[in-house]
Amino acid sequence: MAEEKTNAALIEFIAKGIVSDTGAVKVNVLDDGGLLELETADDDRGRVIGRQGRVAKAMRSVLGASRRGRDVRLDIVD
């Protein structure tokens, strides 16, 4: 349980550093910690995804490097 909260806090921290509306950043933990859904303001979604998905891919790489033996997915929701 603590690992899921740590992963969610990590993604939230990274996303808040990228977006302009930090109040709209929300990370939902689903699938017993196996899936993280990142919600942002509509105007900031492009910043979180990045050109050709580079920012999203980098966030997924950081998330994958921080896990301990468990697959965690990151989805950016509309």
C-alpha cells in the first residue's frame, strides 16, 4: 500500500513541475496499485504528453525505475 502512494506522489510531483495549473493535477490509483491515472487541466495535457509522447515516456521510465518488482502502468486521461 505504501508503494502505491509513493508512486502516485512521484508522478504528481513530476506533473506539477510541468503544468501551469498545479491545482488540477490529480493521480488516481486503480487496480490495487497496478494502474495510475493522471488527470490535468485540458490546457496542460499537451505539456504532460510532450512532443511525440516524450514527456509521458520519460515519466513512465522514471516510474519503472522506482518500482520494486511490480509492473505499474501510467495512463494520462482526458
